[in-house]
Amino acid sequence: MAISLRQRLSAYVIMGILLLFILIPLVAGALTAFKPQIIWVSSPPVWVFQPTLENFEFVFIQRQNLLHLRNSLIIASGSVAIALILGVPAAYALARFRFRGSKGLLQWLISLRMIPPIVVALPFYVLFQTFDLRGTHFGLILAYLTFLIPLVIWMMRGYFVEIPSAMEESAMVEGYSRLQALRKVVLPVVTPGIIATALLNFIFAWNEYFLALILGGRDTSTLPVAAATYVGRARVEWGNLFAVNLIIMLPVIILTIILRRQLVKGLALGLVE
Amino acid sequence: MKATRLAVFTLLLLVLVPMGVMAQSEVEPFEVTDPATGARPFEGQELRIINTEVVPILAYEHEVFDAAYVEASGVNLIYENYDQGALLPVLQTMCAAGGDDYDIMFVEDGWSGSLEALGCLEPLAPYYMAAPGDSHPEDYTIRAFGTVAMHNQTWYGMPTLIAVGMFAYRTDLFSDPDEQAAFQEQYGRELTVPQTWDELKEVGEFFTRPDEDLYGFNYRYGTPNNILFDYMIHFGFSRGVNFFDPDFNPLFATDAAFDAASFFTGQDFLSLQPPGRESFQFGEVLQNFTQGKVAMYGTESWAIPLLLDPEASTVADVTGFAPIPGWRDPDTGEVHRALLSAGPAYMINANISPERKRLAWDYLQLAYGQQFERLLAEQYGAGHRISTLSDPDLVAQYPHLAANLEAMKVGIGRPSEPWWPEAENALGQALQAAVAGSPVEEVMTAANDEVINIVRDAGYYDNGAHYVSVEEREQYVCTLFGELGLESPEC
Amino acid sequence: MTASTEVKPVATETGAFRRWLYRMSQKYVHWFFIAPALIAVLVVAIYPIVYSTGLSFFRVTFDSRERPFVLFENFAWVLNDTDYRVAFGNTLLYVFVTVSGAFILGFGVALLLRRITVGRNWLRLVLLLPLTIAPIVVGLTWNWMLDPLFGLINWILTGLGLPPQTWLASTSTARIAVMLVDIWQWYPLIFLIMDAGLSGLPRAPYESARLEGASEWTIFRRITLPLLRPVILVALLLRTVDAFRTFDLVRVMTDGGPAYTTETLSLYLYRTAFNFNKLSRAGAGSMIMLLVIGVISAIMFRYLYRDVERH
């Protein structure tokens, strides 16, 4: 492992520049969340100021964004859970059984993810009207499944392919049914994979904006939709926007920190060989 | 001239008014909530409103009006707030299905045509006849009322906002003796708030000092509908441009339209505005003014409370308002001003039960009535009614109210045809292309042709549809007021 | 297919039926696993596609009660529309630039991280941050950063003695500015996948190559790249699929402007359907888009699976 000092040094320098690019907007934005509205924008920028919580007070008390946080939590975790429940067995079958059209089915499933949200939005709009799903969490969960299920199946299949089929076969010889074998023998092995899949899907569902905008009502609108309201036709309320953004980012970051090891392990497990 | 116009009106009225009257069914007199008598006929009921809050003033209204109405009536208000961009499709889908999910709908001035076609709008005249309450429709300027509250001859809504163009400027700059002296020296005349676009160009040039981070003024060139709006609102109308002739032929390839567009998109005019203007929308231009980067600013009436709020603007205490400049007629020397006015109204869903309709009217007549609007004006310095905008006490407290009223009188509404957004987009794109350097006449002519296609596509030429002119619209309002037994000084 | 089990012959009718049921259930067991997901997909994905396809052969608006059949009128209209063609071109360019940009950056960072020994876990987390922000907020944050008068970028530029720029307002820079922000947001996804891929590589081939004195570049080209090929294709495919759907970011940053240079298909279709009330034209436009995306993904799939099979 001969890496020269110069190479190593330049690696640190490049990484340092990159970190600046990532962190400057985030830190500057986070600071703005604590600025009084008169200096949300200013030139030159103000770096030293008396921090205030009035933006948070505004978004949480006056605009009740806690409700949106609740909606986001229900919809994102609900849709990920359902996508996993439906997708994991399908992925397992696609990995284990070779049947006519199994490859085509897989390809077809992942290409479903490419459907532009606008194609989905219109029919759902009508569907919601017919079945009175507008303004329900379930409606949005259903809509999110369009792009979550394909990803779940596609990622999970990668993990199941890795597991030697001898594993559940021997379990089945011992009297387990296939379903039991899947549950008690295979799933524990692919847990990091499930966690990685769940986390990635959670991020997609958590940050989704378009469908939530078109299909959500007051009782179901999510945090990204709430964030967008601070950029009204009238003006941009930067401080309120960044205050909400901190709330949007926090759960994902916390989850990523907690599940960091499983995430990397899971991704490595499924995607390499 | 006048005689032919009159003849056309009479003819139209003869044909159309009976149709309108026939369509309006009678409503028996009923009792409405009245804080003065303590009448609470709808106590305990629920009223469902589908809504959006695009500009802060709407939120202030709900804060003030709803609290007062709920206290007076004992009615529960239930809101469903949508994003403004998603609301029209929601309403259209609901109406096409004959849905009765909401009692009151938020309807922008351009939307009523398509909702009327779906049979979703309840005419309000019968309710006024049955129980006028505090509604006072004659208390609005007829231009604004015709644009916002009516579609052609029928009264459908109570205005929740009447947005008209306003002109804001920095009083500290204009009253600074050093600036005045410098301007006098440079241009040989006094530094005054500009009355015409040519004056504005001079003053703008004078104040454009990029090294001091100060620019003359600021418009919105950012999105197709913004840019078209600002073009028409401030330059087109006052230059004599109109949207359509009576047969729906678009008028954007006329000399006047080219003239106004060349001025508006010309480099020497753009260079008086802060860098980045090609991408600016409301948020950015407001931000630039409130942070003291521009000397003058063309805005809309709803922005006034924000501009006067010292927590939102660094120049709140030195912000003054004036009428928007116009073009000086070379022959008469008169300044010709005209501007676009727009705004939403609350309308009643025609598909709900008669009892619910009466409840909805109860809310409209009181919450958006004359008394409560005073509360709003006292607190936020904003209002839409003549009585508020001309009230001596209020005007003394908020001098801009007088300018607001003047602007309302000359405000012209957008076409409310269902296809108008598409036409607006085509025209706005042409203006953006002109800003980016394409020849004005070429792009405007192409856009004009595109609008012709859009109108033809909608079947308007085949059906011989008639474009309602500003004068006709005024006449419709006066006719309505006449039928209701009301008098407006403008009629 | 399975390792199991002899069922003793049972003479009764119900026994034969049960045996048949059992055999069938063994033969088609995979469908029991797949069916729930498939049914869900049929509802949430196929129904919308069928619906849109249906729309595109009729003339439909939000406020229409009659829906006349017009065959290919909408397709012809959309294909004739210059705006649609421009949006299509923009989208293809957008996908190409942002996917390759995110790939180069993401892979590069993953490689770079292997040379860094201090605080690698925390670095990983920070590098992932842009992925955790909602795209709409990313767009707004960068609007704020790039603001011509108040933005930090211009503040830094003028601090360095460079002229301030109007990134999103100029037809020459708006496109690239939006694409760079897209790369900023999505490179972490590629990084995440490539980082996992790199950490799973076997050591043996590297050691023997080093013994033979191969250069770093040769090792990278001859060993790392071929070994990572499947991972690379997975990353590229996933990103390409999502890049075609981009809406939020462009919507808030430029909304297609200035002068239509950043208009993408998603924006165009949104406008056509929701602003212009031309549902069936939007339907036709999406069908054409779906076809093109389908072809592109089919090509990528062939590469991906040829590779996996060889493996």
C-alpha cells in the first residue's frame, strides 16, 4: 500500500474543497434559520447576529408544521413498510425461481420507476376523486408505491441472489415451509440489505414533493410541500424555509447515523458480485 | 363613436340580459347573521372552504375576518388549503363531477369562465335580493368588481383581494437636497417622482449606481406569466395595447404593442435594473427593494403591508407610494395611465343544498362585508372597498390608500377564458426571448400567431365568440347594480 | 426446484384434489410471492399508464364532459410543437450531463475516500448530506446562494476580485448552473453505491498486480473497473431512471427559463396538463417520453445483464 505523502496530502486538500462546497450552503442556510427576518438576505452577508427562535416559532406555532412533520412520518414510513412487505417476497421469488419471463418481469419492474410523476399524478387524481381518497394518508402512500416497489424489488433481489439456496433448502428438509424458511433463515441474513433498502426508499419518499403537492390536501400535505409555501408568489421567507429544512433533514440524518454500518454493509452485500 | 357603442350595448343587453335573468332562480328572504341585532341563525353549523393563501394579505384577512365572523355567528369554519398551482385542477375536477365537497371556493379572476361552463358557480344576485346583509357590492370600484366578482354579466363572488399595480419609491432619495441638486444639474429639471415612462427612464438612470449597489428600479422578467403581466400591467395598457379586438383577434402584433415591448425589453431599460433581472419573480424584486437596492419599484397593492413593516423592510420608514407612470400623449400632453387589476373572489358552489348556500352567503355578506373590512384596514393598512380606501381617518394614517383607490379605478382585468394561461405563456415566452436578444417584432408576431391558433383551437372563431371589452364590462356592472337597486357614482 | 417431499398416495377424491393442489402450489409457488407486489404494481403503475395512454387518443380537459375520440391528433400536435421538441432535447442533455457528472464526482469521491484514514465514517456522513435534503429545498437553497445581489457565491467571487455573475438569469449559464446543482444533490447516491462496491473488492488481484509492478492507472483500468462493472451499471441505471423524472429542482430554480433554456419534459407536461388544461396532449407527450425512456433502459439492461450472466 504505497501511497506517497504528496498523494495523501492532495487527497486531503481535494476532500477539503469538496467539503466546503457541501457545507457552505448547508451551514449558511442553517444559520439563516436563526436570523431575524430583516437579515434573511443582506449584502454583505451578516455572520454575527443575535440568534432568534422566531422563525421556528412561526413555522411550528403559527403555521403548525408539526402536523406536516406528522404527515411526512406517517406517509414515508407507511409507504416504505408496505413497499417492503410487498416487495421483499417478490424479490425473493425473482431471485430463487427461474420461470418464463422472470428476467423480463424484473426489467419491466425497474423501468416502472422511470414513469414521470406527471403520468402518475393525473390518473391518481381521478382515482382519488372516485374512491374518496383525497386528503387521506393512504392515498399518498398508494401513490408513492409506484416508485418505491420497483426499487425495493430490484435492490432486494440482489441480496437474495447472494444467499446460497442450500440455506433454505436444508431448512425445508428440516420441516420448515418455504415461507418459514424465508422468514427464519434467509431474512436474518439479509437484514443489512433490508435496512439499506428501507433507508434509501425512506429518503425518496420523505423528500417527494410533486405527488404530495398535487394529491395531498390540508390534512396530508408533507414537509416539502410546507417548505414550498414559504416561497410564495409574494416573497421568499428564507428564514422560515431554512427552519423547516432543518426539520426535514434531521430525521434522515439521524437514521443515517444510527444505521450507517448496516447501510454500507448492506449496499456492499447486494451490489458486489 | 359613442352612439355606435351605445347601440352595441343595447343590442347585447337585449339579447344577453334576459338570458342571465332567466337563469337566476328566486331565493326567498331569509335571516342572516348580524352582530348589531345579535342574530345567529346558523349557529353550530359547519362551513367548508376550499382555499389557497398566495399572498400574506389573504392570511391577514382570515385572521381578522374569520375571528370576527365566528364570534358573531357561531359557525365553524373548515379550511382546505391547497397550493395555488394545484387548486384550479382540483376545482375543475370537483365541478366536472358535480361534487359538493366544499361550500365556498377560492376562484381567481381567470378561472370563472371554465367553472361557469361546468355549472359550478351560484349567481349571487338572488341572495342579495333576499338578504343583502352587509355585502354592499356597490362599495367596490366598477372596474375591479367587474373583473374579480363577475363573469360577463353574472355576479358570482365576493372579492377577497383586488390587486392593482402600485408604484413604490424611496422618499429619502427623492427628498435628499444633494440628490436634487445633482439631478437638476444633470437633467436640467427638478427631481420628482416620475409621471411618465420616459421620465422614469431618466430618474432610473440617475439612481443606477452599480458601485454603490443601487439601481433605478426593478421588474419581473422571470417566468412567462410574470413577464407578460408586468409588460401589460405597466406598459402595454397605458400605451393603448389591448388583449383582443371584439372578435377575439389578438392585438400583440400592433405598432403600439411592439413599441411597449421594445421599451420594456430594451437593453437601455434593462440596464437600469439590478443584475439577474431576467430570472426575478415577485420574491426577488420585493427583496431587492426592501434591502434598499432599488430606488423605485413597480409592485402590487397586496405588497403594501409588507413594504411598510419595519421587520420585513430596511426601508419601511422611507417608502412612499405614487400612481404608476404612464405614457404622455404627444398631442394633448395628458398622461395616459392604465393598468392590470386581478384578484380572487370567494364563490358559492352551485352543487350544494339550498340551506348550505344560504349559510355560504351568510359568511360572504358578513365576513367580507363593509364593517369587517374596516378592522382589516385599521390593523394592516390594506383594503379593497371605496369606503375604506377613501375614509379620511384611515387615509391620514395610511396615505397609500388613496393611491390604491385611484389605481383600482383604472385597473383592467385579464381575459378569463379557459385557454388564457396558454396564450399568456406563449406571449410571455416571446417577451423573454426578446430580453435574451431576439428581435421584438419577430417574436411578438410569432406569439400573436400562436395565440390565434389557441383561440381557433378552442372553437372561438367558429362560434363567433365575442370578447368583452373594458367598457362593456363596466356596463355589465352598472346594469347589475341597477337591477339590485344600487347606485354607484361611477355609473 | 425444491428438495422436498413424498406425499403418500391417498385413495380418496379429496386426497387427489389435495395432491393436485399441492403439486400446483409447488409448481407455481413463486407466484404466491410475486402476486401481491404485482397486483399492487398493476394498480399503482399500470393503471396510470393505461389511463394516460387512453387519454392520449381522446380530447380531454379537466372541464370537459364530452371526450371525443381523435386517434392520433394529440400525438401529431405534440410532435409538431416546437416547445415539446426543445424540452425533449433539453431533457436528454440534462440526463446525460447530470448522470455523467454525478457519476464522475461520486466515483471520484469514493476513490478519494480510500486514501483518507482520519475520520472516514464522519466524512461519509457529511458527504451524504446533500442526498438527505428534499430536492425542492436544494433548489431553493441554491437560488439563495446564487442570488445576484445577496448570494454567497457572488460575495465570495467579489471577495476574490472576480466579477459577480447572474447564474440563473443568463441563457448561457442557467442550464449549467441547474445541472451543477443536480449533480451536487445526487452525487452522494453514486458515491454511496460505489463506496460500498469498492469496499467489497477482493484483495488478491491487487496484490499480485502490485508484485508485477503495474502502475496505479493500469490497476484501476484493468482490475478495479472490470470488477466494479456491475456496480457501475446499477448506479448509472438508477440515476438515469430518476434523472428523467426531475421536476422539483428545475421548477423552483428556473421554471424552464430564461428563454426556455432549462425547460424539461416534466415541466412541459405539467404545464400542458395543469396550467393549460390539455390533459390528452400531456398524455400523448408522456407516452412518447415513456417509449424513449423504455428504449434507453432496455439498452442499459442488456449491458447490465450480459455482464451479470458472464460473471
